[in-house]
Amino acid sequence: RGAGLGGLCPGLARNRGLQYLGLADNGIGELEGDDAHLRAFGASMLSCETLTHVDLLYNRIGEMGAAALQPFLLPENTRIKQFLVDANLPEGLFGTVFRRDTSGGKKKKGKKGGKKKKK
């Protein structure tokens, strides 16, 4: 729940190797005051310089929780490639916090064989 998320924040802020954090289906946002824990999580997320992917699907983030996270997911924050939340938020708010990594981690393939030799 949100209190557990708040307890995670100090360690997350100090972590220097975590890239993916899966917190799906943990009841985050169910309790009053969880938006404060989400705000602390957002600040810790920015402090963890290696974190690029966060999964908060199947939680109850809600409008207040998403608004608490919004300042930490501004367009200038390009390090967070994927931030997953449920689509039950109002469209405008959902669009500011949800991110899907479309790079897929795959390199583009070029033509095989290179240039043909002139005869």
C-alpha cells in the first residue's frame, strides 16, 4: 500500500543500479494520504539516476495521485522511458503521466551485403 511505497523511497533515492521497478497490483492509492507517498516516490524516482522503467498498473492511483506524480514526469524528464499507470484517469491527466517505451531495445536493421561492387 501507499505507506509501503513511502518506506521504499529512501532506498530508491540512494540506489545506483535499479533500472526497472515493478509495483503493479499493490493497492497503492487505496488509502487516504497515499498521494503524499506518491509525491515522495516521485522525488525519489528522480534521485535514482539509473531508473528508466516504472510499472504502477493495477493500482488505484486516481486523480490526486496522478497529480502528485505529474511534476516528476514533465517532458524534460527524458530518463524515465516507461511509466505505466491505468487508463482510468481523465484523458488529459493520463497523457501527462503515462509513458510507453517504444524503442523496444532493438537496433534498426540495415541492408545486408553493403554496397555492390562496380564492374
